[in-house]
Amino acid sequence: MTGRSINLFSDTQTRPTEAMRAAMAAAEVGDEQRKADPTVNRLQDRMAELLGKERALFFPTGTMCNLVAIGAHTRHGDSIVLEHSGHVLRSETSGAAAVNGCVIETIRGERGAFTPDQLAQVLTPGNQYVPPTRLVCLEQTHNFAGGTVWPLEQYRAVAALARQQGVAVHTDGARLMNAVVASGVPAADWAAPVDTIWVDFTKGLGAPTGAVLAGPGDVMEQAWLLKHRFGGAMRQAGIVAAGCLHALDHHIDRLADDHANAARLAEGLTGIGLEVTAPETNLVYVDPRPVGLDAASFAAAMGEHGVEISTIGDRNRLCTHLDVSEADVDEAVAVAARVVDAAAG
């Protein structure tokens, strides 16, 4: 094992910087549940402005943002549309079905993005046999497709078709700021075509807790009720909201460093024989089978040498973030090379 650990498991593994901790310690607080925490209110107002929406709400987690947004747009028995590997379906313990009572219709996209024609084939007003489509859920960036960024015009066209048919559109924007930095398209432009959208602060932005959902006032009023019902209303939450505000000021532009490190990591892993999906942002997906390893074995071997990575199906995911330096990337590639050499015997 190396002298120190390199955590490429996820950008959720980041720890607050000393400057962020200082901002959190100095935060002005109140009762968030009574809408009286000034720091939370400031974060909500700032996010509503950033995303060009009428109102925004602070949540403990992004999964709760998705759960609440789906609940605010639908009723039990309604159908929602997702790309087949969408996070709402694959990583949120069936909340949309178990809690919101929704049927999930999937579309197999290309690198996480589907077309208006594909969407047209599954949209339905419903009848006595088929549930009505009430919501289309997009994901930006798309996690399991490889941290991919929707092409803007395709994203707009899909959202426009749904809304023309009276179907709401929600974007899981957990890594929206990665898409903003990678594409050069402002956050408000990604938010404009859709009804609701949220941003996670615990991934590349490096805060310890929190996500913000934004949308129209009437939808967000329903979201506020559901937030309380699901246990998401808090008390002196300004302490963690201050970390999110600090991230907005200091951690967005630096996402470009994570993207550059991901590209460097991908190049290095390709050079030792792994099958690598070219990254668009900060997620690097690899298939180790060409070097005689399965994903679980590769992850275990990397972990024994102090490099933590995740396993998703037949692939491994390596994620760069603010706690991963260029030197860490080079060390991770060196470790992977030793693992591959050992497997070759």
C-alpha cells in the first residue's frame, strides 16, 4: 500500500477546505423550518437568480430534491420518463415508485441523451389502460453515461416537445456546474427549457451537505410541503448553507482543473491497456477486462495499493475532484500499471 490514500471513489468524498470551514463557523443562523435562517434564505435567493427561476429551496440531499420534484409534478399512478441508466431509477432505491407511486418509462439514449423522436414514442395522455405521462426527467451531467453533457440544442428540443404536450420537465443537475464549465453554457441556459432543476453542493463543489432545487413559485410551494413531509425541513441549517455559498464563490471555475485531471487520468489508463471511455467532465469509466481483470478485482487491487475507486456493473469509475491533484492522478496511473503487471503474471 502507498503511504497515503488517493480517493477516486466519488466527488462526494471531498472534505470542506479550511476557508469553507471558517465560513461555516461564522454563519448567521435561524430556524430554517420557519423560513427564518438568513444564510439559507440568502443561498436560496442566489440560486433562484443563478438558475433564472422564481423560487429555490435548500435540501439536505440531492436524492431528496429528485423525490420532492417528482412528487410536486405528479400524482400516484402517473408515468415519468427517464433515460434507461438515469440516477433516479438506478441509484435512489425506487423512491419515485415506492414513495411517489410513479410508473417509470425508460428510453435507451446515446451517452445518456435521447432524441425528441424517441421521446415522442413514449409520451401518452393516458387512458383507462395506460397511465398518463406527467414528467420527463433529464440528467446533467449524466452520471452512468460517463459524466456526459447533453448537447444544448438536443436538450432544448426534448424539453420543448414535452412541454408542448403538457408534460413537465425536471433536470437532475447534481453535476450541473461541471456541465456549465465543460460547455461554456451558463446555468440559467440549462435551466430555462425545464420546469425544475437542482444543483448538488456535495460533489465537485466540495460542500459537506446540501442541494438546491429551483422552479416556478407554485411548484416550489408544493415542494416545500413535501420537503417537510419527507423530513427535509431543518433548524439552524445556515451552518451548512454557508459552505454552499462559499462553494459558489470559490469552487466553480476550478472544476476545469478536475476535468483536466480526468483527461490526464484517462490518457494514462489507456496507455496501460485498459478500455477507457473518453471523459467529458470529471468521471472516467474504464473496463479492465482487456487486461484480464474484472471490475471488482481491479477495484480491490487498487484499494490494496491505497487508491479507492468504485465499481459500476462491468466497469470501474474513477472520479477527480478538488481533493485530487495532478500528482495524485499520476500516482493512481502508476498504481494501476503495477496492478495490471501483477495480473499479467
